[in-house]
Amino acid sequence: MYGVIVCPRCKRAKGVDLKQKTTTCACGFEIRIAPSRVRARADTARELASLVGQVSAELAGGLAAYRKAAAPARRRRSRDVHLRIVGVASKPHDRAGRLRAAAVELTRELEVFSLGDWTRVLWNRRTGSTER
Ligand SMILES: [Zn+2]
């Protein structure tokens, strides 16, 4: 039985033979192989290789998402997005048209938008004149 474990120091995924008690990561850290640390299991070494890739991709994806959410640059950009959408959404003359334009633009820019994004756009549109 093989397994994928993640190094606690450098957070890299590593494939191991679960018969071993410890393994040394590429970073030099000696990892104790505990069942609770095994992220995925494989019967063959061949399966293990693709599992390591999969876990690495998951780790990278989670990290990228975390960095994206935490980055101040992203927040700045998304504020510009809100302002741009406010501009686009104020063009239609009826309320339903403005709401639809805001929803379409939010979806296009952010793919997934939160209630926070939504209220920000709507709030900005109503209070836009006082903020300028
Ligand atoms: Zn490591």
C-alpha cells in the first residue's frame, strides 16, 4: 500500500510506501508517516504517481485561492470592478434593467460573486452622487 503525505515544513506532496515509518522530504525534513497524515492511498506505485500530482494540484489550487483572497492588489482591483459595474449598471433606464446589467457584469468579472459584492454595487449606485 502506498500513500501521499504532505510535508509539514514545505507543504509539498510526497508519495511513500506505507510500510515505512518515516520518509525524508526533498527539503530535508524527516516526516513521520502517521495514518492521519495520509492524504490519499494507492495500491500500486503507478497509481501513486498520479495521486501525488493530484494532491499537489489541490495544494497549489488551495494556496492560489488563499493568496488571491488575501492579496491587497486583488482587493484594489475588485473595487475598480465594482465601480465599473456601477457605471455600466446605471445606464439602463428601468430598475430591472439596471439590476440585470449589474448581475451580468458581476458574473463576467468575478465569475462567482458574493452578497457583499452585490450589495456594494447596489449601494454604490444609490449613493454614487454623494461619494463623488
Ligand atoms: Zn518538505
